[in-house]
Amino acid sequence: MIGTLVALGGGGFSMSDDGTSAIDDFLLDLTGKDHPRVCLMPTASGDADSYAQRFEAAFAGRAPTSVLSLFCHEPWGLLREAAANGTILARISAGMSCWFDGSSTDSFGPLAPLADGLGFVPASACPHYLGEPERPEKYRGWVADGSLGEGYAADDYTALLFRDGEFVEAVAERPGHPAFRVERVGAGESQEVDLPVRLLR
């Protein structure tokens, strides 16, 4: 995929008590524009009105906002086209997972591997990595047994930046929230490789 993509393990306006977020500021800065426009795709929340309202409040006075309803629609080709034309694509949690080939998800019940992502990034993903106790062991296990391909794990308040499908850097809006590359190492084994995480100020 050509373009810039940010995968948030959790955080941003969705986890902020007062609506401010260093990751959201980072996203606005990535555009390189003085007055960027921001669009929310609240598909992972079932297009919940309350989530959209929280988004609009967080960016009020900072950037013009719009909300794009994708629930039960399939406009993924438009997203590829938008990214290729310079739009920054960013999603949180289950939304983060959609960018990858596969992911760890509890969107359909108990935590399970899901291998039908959009493939914008040729890897698997796990959001909320240390925020939910069973995620690290299960994700490593799925990478080890081949249920999911090698990939990336992002803790809450941490985001992964990709350009043209390649990992660029990990950033966090709070200290102590890591990111990892999870790799298969032999039959039935996997390992975490710490990714450097730049703390946003």
C-alpha cells in the first residue's frame, strides 16, 4: 500500500479524560498542514453516536471534522486511493487491526485470531497488548503456531507509524507503554523484539 498509516494500540481522544492527546497532536503534525481536516470512521464502535461526539469535541477549534459511516459498507478501495493521495489513515484498537493481514480480536466473543484484515500492512497486529492480561501470551502463541503471521503489538497510548506498508517508528503519549515486533523463531515458538518508542511531548 502506498501512503501513511498509523495504528494505535489504544489512546488518543478515545482514552483521554479531558479530550487532549499527544498522539492526536502527532497525527495532525504528520499532515504537514496548518489547518488539516480530520475524518473519523467509527466502524469498530458500530458507528456509535457517542464516540463520534467525543471525537468532534476533541478536535473542536483545532481541525475541521467529519464522520464517515462505514458500518456494513465496503469502501476499502477508496481508503487506498485516499492514502495514495496523501490522506493520513489512523485507527484505534479493533480499527487498528483492520489495516493488517490478521489480528488478535475480541470483537466476536473471546479473544481469538482473525485472519481477514485488509492487508494494507503485510503483517499481523495486536492492540491493547499489555492493557489486557491474556493478550501477550495468546498473540505470541498464534504467531508461534502460524494462526497469525509475524507482526506488531502496540500497548495502550502507543501508535505505530507505517509508510508505504513499511514500519517507520513507534510513538507513545505516556511513558511506560511499549511496542513490539513479534516473530516466529522455530517450530511452535515466538519472541518479542522491543521496538524503540519515542515519547511525544
